[in-house]
Amino acid sequence: MPSPPSNPRAVVFVDGQNLFYAAKDAFGYRFPNYDVAALANRLSADQGWTLNQVRFYTGVPDATDDAFWNHFWNHKLAHMGRAGVHVFSRPLRYRNQTVKLPDGSATTVLVGQEKGVDIRLALDLVRLASDRQYDVGLILSQDQDLTEAVEDVKLVARQQDRWIRLACAFPASPTSRNRRGIDKTDWIKIERKLCDACIDTRDYRPKKKS
């Protein structure tokens, strides 16, 4: 087996919606208040990695569907880009979805669905490994659909005869319903203390008209 480099280079891949819902479930955060650059730096430093890139992926609703969140995400993503984060966004597509209520009845609600976000993350995970852009790929998501991409990166490592580590970091607490990372990766649990230390205090909400 190839030996790990003395100073592993890390690229952090962030599924924005997946990270938000995991943090909401674990810690009760009510909106995406994370500072992904700060979080990626802290996670990398704690593991002894050199952070090379942070890549962020999310869906954004159209202004006609949800003006508030369109404004929020466009301004937050613009700030991320200025901070050096590689940002990838796609429009959220809204579809009617039938859900069961606690009393056994059913209702139809409008649900936003991301199209192409997880695919783009998976493609970049494999492409950057093939291009030797990282020694450590850290994924901030619990989406098991990424397992195939993880397997492809492991194949790249064997073909190039080099050491590549894949890890999955996610918020975790006793209230978390999902306590599993992505299969075939090393799991890193993000505790409340770390999340609280990496909160983005900027206000991206639309300004109220006076």
C-alpha cells in the first residue's frame, strides 16, 4: 500500500442542503447559518491536513417561487465566492408531493427538488482525484448516492498507485436521526461546539422596505 504524504492536501466538498438539514436535526439551527470556509479550515486543521479548496453545491429557488430564499442564497453564495469558495448552484424545481399526516390522512405539498447538484459533486470528486488535486477528499454530506463516486476514487488511487483518503463529516448529536456517514468513507462527527464556532453572522435576508 502506498504511504500517506507527510502533508496531505485536502479538498472539501459541501452539499449545502444536506449539511443544513443535518445541522437542523442535530442542533436545531433554523436556517443555513454555517460559514463553510471556517468549518472546512477547522476540520482540516484538526486532522493535520492542508486545505487546498472548498467547493460548495446547492439548489436555489427561483425568485418567482420563493423570493426570500432566492435573495438569501444569491447573496450568501456571492459572499462565499469572494471568500474563495468554489460555488456550484442549480435552480430548485418544485413538484407536488403527497405526504402522510400523523392522523393517517394524506395531503399534497409543493416540494423543492435539486437536480444535478449531487451529480456535479460526484463528478468533481472523481475528476479532482484523477487530476491529483487532493490527497484527502472530505465530503460534508450523508447522501449515500455518493457511494459510487467514492468507489471510483478508490479505483483512481489504485490506478495511480497513490494514497487517497475519503472522509465524510456531518453534524451529530443524541437527537440526530441519521448517524451514518457515506459508506466506504471515514466518518468524522461534527459536534455542537465546532458548529457554533463556525457560524456566519452576516444577514443575507432581504432588507425590509421602510
